[in-house]
Amino acid sequence: MKRFDSMKENNIDFFAAILITILVLLTRLPFISKYLYEWDSVNFALSFEHYSTALQQPQAPGYILYVGLGRLVNSVINDANSTMIIISIVFSILTILMVYFFAKQIFSPKIAIVGSLILIFSPIFWFYGELATIYPVESFMAILVVYTSYNVLKGRKNFIYISALVLGIAGGFREDLILFMLPLWIYCVLSYTKNLKKLLGTASIFFASILVWAAPTVILAGGLKAYMSSSSSIKDSFSTTSILFGAPLKNQLIMDSMLLSWLILGLGIVIVVAVIFFLFKNWKPLLLKSSTFKKPKFIFFILWIVPALLFQILIHAPKPGYILIFLPALSMLSGYILVSISKGLSKKFDLTPNSVLTCILLISIVLNCFYFIYPYNFNAEETWETPVNQMTQVQQIKLGFDMLAVYNYPKIHINDVNMDMHLKTIQEISDYEPNNTVIVIRDITREDQGFSWRKAMYYLPEYYTCYLLDQENSEFKSSKLSQNVSISYGQNHQPGGSVNQTIQIPLDKSKKHIVWIMSDKSEFFREVQSKIGVESIELPNGLKIYYSNIENKSLNIEIGGFIFKTEDK
């Protein structure tokens, strides 16, 4: 009989795994992005060609195991965007499978199914499963650490060493996983054993597994000093988001408001309402029962969620992808809450608990699908290439709404359309002759949808492209400039850059056009207009591309600290 029950359970698990895989593929494949979505996506794509944290290929701290995985897949696919999207989809499936099997182990099969469905149709999780980003991989590595740590807590002796290895290796995919998951792992290990010999052996495996990826990362960066230097920009970015690092209170409140909206989107409004309803109805027994806070499961979930969440509340949460480290935990807990609510509501409405549960889930799934797929343009394209301090109040509201509440397929599609328009227009301006045109990018507020320098450099490799920052347009960057100006430039995927009081941009006599991606509200624009002259091309999405004809002109003009000078070559 036991053997029959075991076979039946295995069959159910097999079909559940197949269903999860099919659902993820059906919901992801039709909506994948055509182009690398954001600045960091290009960084990873370039790292498949040449790994260098100094050149932001990828950005610090390095993600060397993710890059290694990407290179392996890309050696077959030979397309960086497709490679990273395949990885995102595969790890989305793996994460949801882990949610299913772990929730089944820690709660029940019903909660496992509900938690899995919540995560599959989570707008934020869905969104990042369509893009060339690292966050689905981070989500999987986090829950893998959680799963192995929980088995240590349950006394399964071999998992103490497996969990140490998994936690150490996870850092090679995304280093902050070690920081955020370490308290949970330590709690589970110390709950299992206080034996000094075992603890030393476990610590040895943990540090050895870190060394496997940390040593090559530092070596490839050119040594520890160079690696620390390239990583300093991470801390610099905190100065724009956290009052603990000197950011204005306004910036802190904006970041925390965005984080709250992303958490709501992460589960969907129906699930969030259900969770609030459950907490409102049960807050007294939950708070008054002292045993609640002593339960290993309660401590376990707190240690999974709180470290990363506290960091995001207090220090840095620039993207919704950051919540994917604990979104599986919220999905599982939401599954538990929905099952509990359905039991109570079934008595009130004289229905079976399964009927109530199915109804709530269906409403949630339908609304999440409608939000994610319905082709309504919430985006405000005119805000992508206009500095925040030069926007009208209406534009600022539109940008705020876009960053708070819009993470869906229309956003992905509009990004792709925007890229198509920019690439086609620039090639037409240059008569499809890259050597006669320089691309100058100056004002980019949204580096995902905006035509950023990194995207221009990657998709138009034969063109000389540069990105200019000065006091006027670096206000919202982590490295705000005062006396100096800076340039990042690239051609044929070979980037470079410099910072100085003035910077010369050489133009050989073969150059016929300068294409400008800039705001017409800036002082820089007015200087270009008066000193060189500009023509404009209006794109269908309300944005404009500007260009200057410089054929047979000899330039030696300074604009905002940048000297455009024709040289004999």
C-alpha cells in the first residue's frame, strides 16, 4: 500500500512539474524582448566577448559564474540577447519547481500548487522572465540555498555540507546572495549542531566554494586593488537612495514608495488584498501567541525575507528585480494564506473550500494576465530622454507612474519599437555608412527604454558613439560632476572613457554627421543649435533625434566642456 501511495505521489509530482513547465513556456515565449533591455543587459552581453569589470563587462562585482554560464550557452546560440532570455526562462521554471517541491515539504501539496501558480503569474516575476537579466537566476539560487538550509534544520546530516557549498557557489552568480542568505544558513547550521569539528568542516567548504569564483574574479580584474576600485561605484550609488549615505529624505521616500509598489505587483492586487484581509482578521492571535515567534518555520521565513528587504528599504532598491530573492517566499506564504481564507469563506458562502480557492486564484490570474498583456500604453516616452529637473510636473507624474506601476509586455514591446526606430533612423541619416557619422548621447533618464549609449555602442558597433556627462545632466547619477566633465566612448565593442575639466572629441574630415540624442530643453542643446546647427527628425513615439551636417566643415567648438574639433587624418 505504501509503495502504491508513493507511486501515486510521484506521478502527481511528475504531472505538476510538466504543467509548471508548460505554463511558464506558454506565458513567456510569446512575449520575449527583441533587444537587450537595459544597460546591465549590454554589460553582460559584452562580457561574453571579453570579461572586464574595469570596463563594466559586466558591472562590478563581476557575476563570474553567470557570465560563464552565459558564455557556454552563447557558444551554441551565438546571440547574447537570446542566450540570456533562454537562461531567464529556464531558471524561471526551475525556481517555480523549487517553490512547488519546497512548499509541499514545508506545508502541503495544495499550498505547493497555489504558491507555484501565484509565482507563475506574478507580473514582476513574469516581466523578468522575458528579459536578458540575471534576476531569475538569483531567485533560483536563493531558493536553492533556502531548500538545502531547511534540510539542515530538519536534521538531514549530509545537507550541512551541501548547503555550505550551495551558498558559496551562489555568490559567484550574484554576490549579495551570500550577505542576504548568510543569517538563515547560520541559524539552520547552529540549530542542527554545535559540534566544533563539524562547524569547522562546514566553514571550510563554504570558504573554499567562495574561493572557486572569487579568485578568478579578482585575478581577471587585475588584482584586489583594481577590483575594489571597480566595485566602488556600488557604494557611490547608495548616496542617491539612502539617507544613511547622505541622500535627501525625498529620495529615500521615493525609493521606498517604488519598493512598496513592486511588492504589490510582485503578488498581484488580489493576493495582496487577501493577505491584508487575513492579517486584519488574525493579527491578535498571531501577535498575542508568544509561541508564534519561537516556531522554527516563523524564524526561517523571517530570516529568508527580512535581510534583503531591510537592505532594500534602508539602502538601495533600484529595480523590481531585487525583490525576486524573496518573492518565492512571499508566494508560498500567500499560498498558505489563500488556503486558510478559503476554509473560512467556504462556511460563510456554503461552498467547498476548493471552490472558493479556485475562484480567488482564477480572479487573480485573469487580472494579472490582463495587466501584463493588454496593449495599453501606460508609458510616457517623452520622459525617457528628458532630464528629471527639466520635466514639467505632468511629465514627472507620468515618469513616477511608469517607474512605480508599469512592468508588463507593452513596456517590453515599446522598448523594442523604440530601439527599431532609433537604429533605422540613425542608419538612414548616415546613408548606412558608419564611418561618416558620430553618435553623441547626452540626456537619458530611462536607461532601459531610452536609447542609451551602451545600447548604441552594442547594436551599432561600427559607429563611433560617445556618452557625455557634465554638471547639468549628471544631477541624478551616483557620481555627480561639479568642475569636471566625463566621456564614455566606444567602437567595435571596444569601450573607453575619461574625466577632465575639458575633453576633446576628435572628428576626422570623413565625418559628415553628428547624431545627437539630447533634450531640447537643455543649455547644451541651445549651444549646439547656435554653434553648429541642428536638424530634427520626429519619431512616431513623440521623441526626436537631432543631427548636424558637418560635411566640409572645420570645427573647433567648445560646448559645455566638450571640444568638437576636426582633425586631419
